[in-house]
Amino acid sequence: MPRTVVNCPNCKRPVQADIEQLFDLNQDPSAKQKLLSGAFNLIQCPNCGFRGAAAMPIVYHDPDKELLLTFVPPELALPPKEQERIIGGLINQVMNHLPQEKRKAYLLQPQQTLTMQGLIERVLEADGITKEMLQAQQQRLSLIQRLLLASSTDVQKELIHQEDQSIDEQFFALLDRLIEVSVAGGDEQSAQKLGDLQKVVLEESTFGRELSHQVQEVEAALASLREAGQSLDREKLLEIVINAPNEERLRALVSFARAGMDYQFFQLLSERIERARGDGRARLVRLRDTLLQYTQEYDQDIAQRVEQTRQKLEQVLSEEDVKQGLAKYSPIIDGIFLSVLNNALDQAEAQKDLPRLEKLKQIVEIIEKASAPPEEVQLLEKLLEAKSDSEQRQILEENAEKITPEFLNSMINLVYQLQEGENKALGERVNEIYKTMLRFSMERSLKAS
């Protein structure tokens, strides 16, 4: 993006900045995320020290939703003709990058928004996110801020009890997201405070206690299956199911062991029912009915997710550039996606559909490349596998350009994490490698000077 000269909003002196006025999803699939993040048109004035966003006319275009939005900051006080000239030029760029068959009537009727917040709300509304949902999210964020500013844990607990009805699944999702952002940004202090708050809210709120109980039941279900180990068969699975203390445990067992709950499994359960008497028989009948309901719900959920994933894959394949398609439609790369992708590959090979097969193979290559560990991790793995100091030295010589200060900082952080955790032996090995790398880096620096 070319740098542009704009006037600082504070001192009005000229400043160079990266300015973006057109957010066109047709040209840039990441345009929406850039807009919603607010991380655009940011300036830092060397004259007065101002740091913030520059007010600029903006056009937003989403061809799939036939959405064309415009915003001209009122503080610019641009005459109507100047506004039309700027916005018209940006819309012409949109038109020029669209094939003739996609130039529809909505492009001739752009929707003007009066505020930047209004534009963002309109974008989110097109995604099914209403103003009420945004307000609710803002209230959750405000509650988290109030909890973080509380003077003590006791004050936090009192506030949690007062706002108990506001603490729900979305509240914890937002809290998790804030923790992720803090960790990704290297703000360990904020991540720690948010993590400590999460523990308190889990213990003190009604939903938090329910969530903790569900997690415990999932862990207990997984532990019971692991305990059976390689000897787990339908008979043992049936015993585990019969001994499940509650419905949460049953749901978890269905999610982990659905493949084992087949016709033969239910036949074993029916035989057990026939041999039982009285209350024991009634309990097993209720158990069978509950299991049938849970397995049916599980199968329906999986079928729905498979169909949604299949549609996402078709959307990706509809793009000329599948890499752009993956960025544009952002499918979740999980086990279901990989299964659907493999099935699509098999079908394309069977039907000898070479263009489709080529695109599918491109998707596989992109996923394999993205899932590969970073070069630094690969380097560390090689050093750990080295059988001698001389072999380590040779590896470092071959990868000298990768031994940067940033890499060394990440290494020492890894050492601290390993030494504070359970795998102290690995921590010591990584620490020795870190020292070797540090000496190697210092030697190179001395030679260069």
C-alpha cells in the first residue's frame, strides 16, 4: 500500500501514513476483518506525538451480500461536490474490478452511513448480528472491565453474584477471546489477570459452576474410556454406560464412543433389559431410550456439520484462486473438513474431473503447508535429535540466518515454560541448546564486527 501524506488531526501538519479508503471484499477477502478490527489509517505524528486514526472517506463493498456502503467523516467538512468526486472515484474502482455479469443495480444505489460506528453496525447486521446483540456484547465487555477494576477478590465475588444472570456462554467466550488476544500480543500481565478472573467467575457464577461440572463429566468420561484401553469392546463400553452417574456423563460418552454404539451394542443392552427385573429393568429401559435420543441427536449434528462443510468447500472451489477462496470463506479446517475433502478427491478421481481435482490438490497443499511447524520449531527439533555437539554445530551453521534475537527470545521463554511445568528434563535439554545457540550467535556477531 503506497504511503500518503495527510494532515495530523491534532497539529494539522503533514504526516506520511498508510491510508486505505476502499474495503472491497471482491479484491481483498480480508477487507472486512481489517475494517472491523479498526487497525487501518493509523498515524503517528512526529511533530506533536499524536497517535490515532486519520479521518478519511470510506467505501465498503461485499459482492456476495450486494452491499455497498459509504462514509464521509463530518469533521472533514467536505463540500457535496468534493464528496461525490471522492466517493465516485472509489466506486468506479469497485466497478472496474467486477465482471460485467456481476455489475448489478445495488452498485448504483450506495447506502450512506452517518458515522463509522453506523457503517460497522450495517456490516455486522448483514452477517446477522443485530444492534441488540452488539449492545449485549458491549454490556458483557463492560462487566469484565468492572470485574478487572474491582479492588479485591471479595468485591469481584459480590459483583458476580449481583450480575449472575448476565454471565452466560457468550460471556465466557468473550473472556476466552480477550485472553487469547493478550497472549498473542505478548501482554502476559493482562493475560494473567484475565485468567485469574476466569477462575473466580467459574467458581462463583451459576453458569460457571454448571460449565465446570460439564467439563468434569467430559474428563471423567474420557478417563473411563482410556482406563479400558485396548481391551475396550462393546461389553465393557456397555458397563461404562450403565455405570454413568448422570446424563452429562452419558452425553460425553456418546460423543467419544459413538462408533461403538452400533446395532450389536444396543442388542447387548436389550438382552440385559430382558434379564433384569423390577426397578433395574425400568432403569435400563430409560437408559436405552436416552441413549437412542442422544445418538440420534449426535448423528443429526454431524450430518448437519458435514453438509455445511461440503457447502463451504464448494464455495472455495467456485473461486478461480482457491487460496483466495480459503481466505474469503474461512472454512474450519477440522476432522470433518478433511474427511469431506478426501471424499471430494476420491469422487473427482473416479469421475476423472481433472480441473476440480487440480483445485482440490491445491487445497491439500495449502493446508499441509499451513499445518507444518514453523521453521524455528523444525530447527529446534533437529537440534534435539542431534547425536553430538559437532552435529549440533553443523546444523547451526546451515541455519545461521534463522538465529535471530527474536528466535533467541522465544527460546528462553520456552525454557521457562518447560522448567516451570512437568517436563523439566526437556526444559534442561532445551536450555542447553539455547546456551549453544547464544554462544554461536555471539561468535558470529564478533566475527562480523
